Amino acid sequence: MIRNQWYAVLDSKELRKNKLLGITRLGEKLVFWRDRNGDIGCLFDKCTHRGKGRILSNNMVQCPFHGFEYDTSGKVTKIPAIGKKTLVPYRYKVNAYHAVDKHGFIWIFWGENKDEYPPIPFFEDIDEKFKYDTLIDHWPIHYSRVIENQLDVIHLPFVHANTIGRGCRTLIDGPIVKWTEKELQVWAFMRKDDGTKPKKPEELPKPKHDALLHFRFGNIWQNRLANAFRIFAAFVPIDEENTIIYLRLYQKIWRLPVTGWIITKLANRIGNKRILRQDKRVVITQLPKKTKLKIKENLLQGDSPVIEYRRKRKELIEKNNI
Ligand code: FES
Ligand SMILES: [Fe+2]
């Protein structure tokens, strides 16, 4: 996992008011909560005193062993054994991550604490006019495999033969892959095999429309099926072998309150779920569970989005995971 990136780690609705949530994300046991001001706390769930795991009890961030209490910065605010008049020394603190609630997700900046953080890398073109529904699914595989599946443009006629891959368009021209300052963009061109070779990306005309697939580090992606209709995913790393995918359908075609909500929900819970299941069946069998730039695989020209993702991932790990 790459340090010093923003990661969407929870749907905002999963973190209720007055409720502490102890969960594993990015291989670490963390505790999340909303404080009185609406700020989000995210701390290492291990007490600084004598290492008790799960420092939450009675809906307070209070270690149940000797009663130390914590604030959102990870500082101990109260040590009952030294009395309320004694100042708590600075060394009594645990690691905390900067956390915010935005775009319907809880995000953490997984890395060093800073005075100023980079902006949250959400897609600017998904605004409040969209309605959305979220589907949450656990996959027993490293998140790199789950991301690569959503960048894989040659699996559709096989994995999704009876859904989005109908029509035997098995030959792939390009694809065209481009990095912008913020994201990886992919244009895919599938066609029936007419005996000609796949065209190289440079042989293809410059695309006039926006890219189909967009991926942003640390962990978000969108399939821009139409300006008013998007499939969005956050690939949330639990640990080296487990990922939770938060799959959203965003649409602003049907905007009436009840009808819009029903259509969005049904399309996500039935249509998208079916497609996701088709992917999951295949992806969770891939070995090794975690990918890197150089592994024993025989890749094709059509795998270039996956190769680009791996290349950039390696670059970011070398820069940030020191
Ligand atoms: S171990 Fe947590 S207060 Fe002592
Ligand atoms: Fe798929």
C-alpha cells in the first residue's frame, strides 16, 4: 500500500454519530468516530500506556484498562491515575490520521501528518446533482488485483459474455492510455475479429470523446458511461489479502426524488451487482494475490492500462514508502 495518499475507507453512513467504530484498514487496526464538532477521529487502536488493543469503551475513546482518554489528534487528555489537576505529558499519544467526511465517504490521509494536506482526489465532474447508491462487497484478494480488474479492457467478452460483454467483440485496438496530472485515463476500442491485427495506440485517431475509464491514486475509479451516468468504485484495502469494494452508481437522468432513488438503487443492486459477481468469481482466484510491475505474467498490448497502473504504483511506493 502506498503511503502519503488519500484513501476512501468507509461510506459516510457507516460512521454513525455517538458510535465508535473499530476496524482494520490498510493493514492497521484503527478506531473511527465523530466528535462533538463533527470532526472525524482516526487513531491507532492500541493504547500508549501498556499496549491494550481496542481503546474504545462506553462510546468514549477511553482505554478500558486504566481509563486513559484520547482526542482526535491522538493525544491523551486524561489519565485518571495522576488526577485531573496534573498536566498530561506530551509523550502520551498514539498515531492519528487526518480524516474527513466528504462526497459520502470517510477519507484518511494515510501517511505523515502535515500542516496542509493535498486536496481529496475525488472526480470534480461528479457533483451534487447526481443521485447515487452504494454497494459494499468484500473480496479476499489484495486491492491491486481489484483495481487492475477495473482497468482490464480485454476480459469483457469472456467474464461478462451474457451482460456487458455480449457481441463477441474480442479484438482490442489500442487501448489509448494517458496520464494527466491527476489520473490515469483509458479509451478502449473493441471489435469483432476480422483477421486484421490490433491497431497500435498511435495508429488510432485522436479520441474526440472523454476517456471511458479514470483511475486516481490512492483508490478511486470511475467508468464514464455517459455524462449523466457513471459507475464509481473505491477499492478499500483491509490488509494484504483482503479488499472491500464500495461500488456506486451515480446518475442524473432520473432526478425525481422517489423514482430517481428507486431506479438508482435497483440498477446498482441488481445490474451492477450481477456484473461485479462475474468479476469477483475470476479475480479472487488470481495468483499471486498482490501484483507488482515485474511478476511472472505474459502480458499483451491490450493490457497496457494494467501495466501503466503497475508502473506508476511502483514509482509512488519508491517515493513514499521509505
Ligand atoms: S493500557 Fe490503556 S490505560 Fe493502561
Ligand atoms: Fe469486469
